[in-house]
Amino acid sequence: MSGRVELRPHQREAVAAGVDALSGTRHAAATIIAACGTGKTLIGKRVAEHFAERGSVLVLVPTLELLTQTAARWLADGGFDQLIGVCSLPGVHDRSLRGHLLLTGNARVLARRVAEGGRIAVFATYASLPTIAEAHRGERLPPWVFALADEAHRTSGDWDKRWALIHDDRAIPAAHRLYMTATPRNWRTTQNPKARTLSSPGLSALLLCVCTAVSHFFWVVLWWLGCSQCGVGRRTATV
């Protein structure tokens, strides 16, 4: 393991913005938009650390490869007692993760390990969200104190798409949610006769989005780094 990394100035700024926005009761969810190469993984991890003393954190990614990469990065940076991966992987190829990342696709196993307590980070693919929902529904898995959705633009669109389950606090209860993306998507709500009925109460639009134009609808965009030359195009929102 490479050890704890000192944050660069733009990363410290983003972490501070995330912690400030999600602390207290001002915002239950927020978005950080940052280009590739700016250190989104480390930014998200350090924000998660702030909340981890109060319970377990959930980290969602779109692919198995990104799951192991993210878990390895979190392990190297330290600060968590137990790392759990919820996915279809039978084992890990990354030697640094062997003996440190428990893999499971079983809701009961997940709930039992989280119940052991400590600073626990659970990494899961979006495809494994039903397993996590099952653990909450049938195995008494407690709510997450913090949930991080990486590549969050992939969860945007039709509310009833499978990956949008992360937005449903009844299925995946979490005190705070942080959405991170390098490529926000803009959606326009339309009265589409083929659109399915919303399955979650309290939402009146047909589409969810990760974009500045409608951030007030679902979550606030609190920090934006527009390019990998950290320091160019950076903008911190007032929230």
C-alpha cells in the first residue's frame, strides 16, 4: 500500500465544499463535477471519511474494474476498518486487495458483516443495487450514513431505469448522497406518452438529471472543475 496522500489545493477545496454542503440539514444530496485526472476518487473518499464515524458508507460504480480500482485506492489511503465488495466477482486479481476486500453477492452476508461495526466501506456496482436493496428490505441492513455515486451521469434519465435505484431512499436509505461525474448530462422533461409511471413518491418530473440547469430539482451542484489543469475553470457554488 502506498500510504496516505496529501491533497492538492483543488482537492482540498472540493472536499471542503462537499463536507460543508452535506453537513447538517441543508442538503441531503449534492453533486461534484470534475474532469478526469483531477482526483475524483480521492475527493469522494475524503468526504466519506467525515461521515464514516457515524455509520457505514456505500460507494457505487458502473463496472467491476472500477470497483476494484476504487477499493484499492481507498485501501491505500487508509482510514477504514473493513472493505466489502458487492458484485459478481469470484475473486480479486489485485494483490493489494487480497485479504482486505471481502467479496459477496449475498444480501444476508452483507448485512451480517456490516453489523460487525467499525468504519466500513461497501463498494458495489450499480448492477448489484438489487442485492443491497434486498439487504435493507429483508436483512435489516441499517441506512447508510453516506452514499457516493461515481460516474453519476449513468444513473440519470428515466426514474424507473435499474441504475436509478440509488436515488430511491426507500430502497437504498442514506443520510447523505454525493454524486460525482466528469460528464454531466442535460435532460429535458417531456410529456412522453410511452414514459412509465414514476415508482417513487414526491417526484413530479419524468426525468432525473445530473446537470447545472436543473440541479435545484434533485441535487445541488456544489463544485465544478472544468479541466484537468487543476486551477483552470474551477468554480465553487454557493449552497
